[in-house]
Amino acid sequence: MKKQDLIIVIALFALMLAWPMVYTRFFKPPPVPAKPATAMETARSPALANQASIRTPDALPSEAKTVPAAIAADSNEPAPTALEPRPQTPRQPEQRLTLTNANMVLTFSSWGGGLVGAELPQYRRNVNKHSGPMVLDFSNAPALTYTGFSELSAADDFTLQRDYETGSLRVEKTTSAGVHFTRLISFGADYQIVVQDTFRNEGRQTIKLPEYGVQLGSMRIGKEETKTRGVEALGIDVLDSSGGEGVKYWAGKLLKLFKKQADADKRVPRTVTLQTNTATDWVAVKSKFFVQILVPEGGATGYQLMAERALAPGEAQDPSLAPKSAEIQAVGATVFMPARTINPGESVTQTLKLYTGPKKYSILRKLGLHQEDIMDFGMWSPLCKFLLIVLNATYSVIPNYGIAIILLTILIRILFWPLTHKSTESMKKMQELQPLIAELRKKHKDSPRKLQQETMALYKQHKVNPVSGCLPMLIQIPVFIALFVVLRSAIEMRFADFLWIKDLSEPERLLADFLPIPLNILPIFMAGAQAWQQSMTPATDSSQQKMLLFFMPVMMLVMFYMMPSALVLYWSTNTVIMIAQQLIQKKRAALKKMQK
């Protein structure tokens, strides 16, 4: 490739990656006229409030899941369904009570008896050190509320009472069919709570409890939870009870559900759901750094996934402006409990465990049932876990993740030092053989097969392996990928500062309010170091070296410019160590030559 052509290719590639930032900076959508919001719109999201309203074409089962309320078995009256309207009764004033420990402040509401908010004092809300604790707001779709259960749903009133002896919270209600519902909520390990739901038949007839749903709180994208390249900010994970297929990750499949529900003009709906009857161990709803995991004791009979997209500019006033592609802004889920029969005077209890907290591997791995797999490390899972453990162990000694990343990089380079040294020596020997190879090319220019045979014989005679120069790079690729997976979404990197960098989980974005493309110093430094290191590397072909000297640093700059700073710091440190290693080898070679 000619030098001029190479420059054009690199420039076009860089422009392609930078265009989204330039477009959003200079071509902002017109402001949408404000529309007065009703009280209901203000209080509840239209998408996730009614979680059984929309189904995908391939959802299972094919009919909607409408479940009857708890009814007397001998009653001659038809059983009401969850979707049938009930007489409107005035709601009681909302009562809210909190449960508090060192990790969480949980807020429960008498409206639905569910969890409407979780405050996490150990994690701040944004990069500002005085921003206050992180708050997960579930008011749009409270966690632990029932769906498909008449008189015990999110639309019903419950009584809340604190049990000071046990430190737990009691939620109660008695239905017209004679079912006395009692919920006891207490803290489990770390960020987990234990919920015991007891249904007691206080009537004189046998009562059949329907199959009902327990929902997780809706997770939404906030300013502190942006999407990094290759990382979905929101996701839903499911572990089936059988099949051995491991955790199902729905984050990358949600957009396909929107496309399947598109209308004749290919405009996507506001919300989509997917429902299955697969027995399930747990369901998780997560953002980039935080997660809810609902584990029903004995498993669930199925689950339903929900996703809501963002409105396009002006769509609120004109639905025809609905987009043809979805940008997901909220996700939710519901797990379904089996139907049961209760005789008079008897009771049944369903235990639920709900984890509401950070996506932190060291905590999640203690919970069992493979709940740590919500980290989604993929095929590099063992290596990712090892690197994360080493990184946190280093941080426990030196409490700065920037320094911990540098020390981890040095450790990796020490482990690969013998391979790198052997590779460099092999490349030097190949460089020394270039005059002989040039003669062979001239001698056998009309016989490629003979040239290849003579070249390999020459390598064998001088004990040179032409592949050894690439071996260290190939071995380091899994390590690099594993570090990329770990550093892109590890909550340890969230708001971790280092020198001028305020958040290692994000690009630096300096002067973002003044420049069309934010300034990221570390990727520029990395590209310069890469160019220097490339110029020092022995090459078998001078023209090839010149092309790589120009192409590789520019390509790396474009690739890494909007990557998390933690990953750029690792690669920058790695490049600097390679430069130091090559300088040491060069100095040793010069000393040996002087001694001769």
C-alpha cells in the first residue's frame, strides 16, 4: 500500500469513529416543547408500570399469562383474573419505612408492600466526592411487588410495621377470600435481604393460590452509568434450573426484540416483553455497575423480561415520529411462583432472597448458584477472575487502583520477560540474515518454491525461528482481552482517581464543554510511546518498519481514544516497560561488542 493511500485509510477510519461525538456536539436535536405531565405520568413509567401489557411474537406460552386471584375452592362464582377491573377504592396515604445496616438503607412502601429505593452509603452518586450516596430508585416499578395476584398486587395497600426485637420489617394484608398475607424482611449477607412470604388460610374452605409473579425493580440509565464501547449499560441475566447451559445474557438480544415488534413502517414499540415457562433458579436485572438478583427458594416456574426504549425528539406529541431503532433506557423482570392449595387453618411460606448492590465479584461469589456469573467474563472467565483477585490484593496494600494497575502490568511483564527477550534476540538474528535472504531472492526470483526452500534451510542453518518474533504477542492477547473485560466494567474502577484522571472506568474527557472532541491525554501519550517502541524494534524489512511505525500508533490511538482510562493506563505502562526492556538489551549488546 502506498503511503498516500495509507494516510487516507487511517484518516477515514479515524473520522468514522469520531463522527458520533462530532455529530452530537454540533447537530443537537431541536428542543421538544414541554408537555404538562399528569400525576400518574409523574409517579410511574408507562412502560414498566404495566409489566404484562406487551409480548413478543415468539413469547412462550402463546397466550397471555392471566392468573386468577386466590379463591375458595368450593365457590360457584367465576374466578376473577388479574386483568379484570376491580371496584376502585380510595388508596390509603402511603407509609414508608426503612431498614438500615452498614451497607444499605432500604425503603419500603405500603403501596404494594415492595422496595422502592436502595441507598448504598459505600458508593457515591457521581464523580464529585461530596455528591452523596448512590441511590437505586425503583419507584417506577418497585421490587418484590406481586403481579397477577388480585388484592395483593402493587395497586393494593398493605400495612407496614417494624419488629424491633428481630430488626426485621413486617408487611401484612388480609384478602376478601380469607388469605392472611405476612411478609417478613430481614438482612442477609452483605447486600442481600431475605424475604419470607406466608399465606395463611383463615377461612373455612380450601383456597387455591394462583401462579403469581414477583417483580424486580426497574433499572434505568443514569448520568453516572454511561455505555462504554462493547459494554451494554443495562442487561438481564437468567439461570435456568436445568439444561446445563449456564447463565443466559439478554443484553445483546433486547434490541432484536424491538425489531421483531416493529410495525409496518419499521417503527419500534416503546416497550417489549418476553415470557417463558422455563424453570429458573434466579433472574438478575443490572446496570453497568449495580445489580438486583432475585433467588426464589425452590426455583421459579418461569420469568418475564421487560425493556423500555427512550423517546425520540417530538415523539411524545407525535407518535408517528417513533424511531426505527431502539435505545434502551430501562429494563425489568418478573419471576413466576407456582400455584398452591391451602386447607383451612394451614399456611404456606415462600422464601425469596434479593441481592441489591454492586457488581463486585468478591461479594457475589459467596452467594452460590453461580451468581458471580452476572459479571459476564465470557470464555476468559478463569483468567479474568485471577487478574481481578490480584488487582484487588495489590490495592489492599497500596490503596490506589492506578498504581495497582501499574504494578499488575509490571508483574505480567516480568512473567513474559523470557519470551520477550527470546523474541527480540530472534528478530535481531533475522535482521542479520537479511543480506543473505536478499541474495536468495535475486538468485531464485523466477522460482518461488525454490526460494522458500532455500530460505527455510538458511533459517535452520543459523538456528532461527521466523515465528518466534510473534509468539510473545500471541500469548499476551488472552491477557489483554481478559484485562479489557475486567477493567471495562469492574466497579472497583468506578470513580477511582489517578493523577489528573478522576474516573478510571471512563475516558478522561478533559475540556469536554469547550472542544468538539474531548481531550484524552493518556491515549495520546500511549500512541507516542508506541511509535517510539516501534522504531526500536528490529525489522526484517525497512519499508515494512516505516509503514508499521506510522500505521500502528495511529490505529491504537483511534481504538483507545474513548476506552476506559484504566485500560489505556495498562497499555501505556506495558509499552513503557517494553521500551525500557529494549533499551537494556541494546545497552547490553553494545557492552558485549566493546568487550570483543
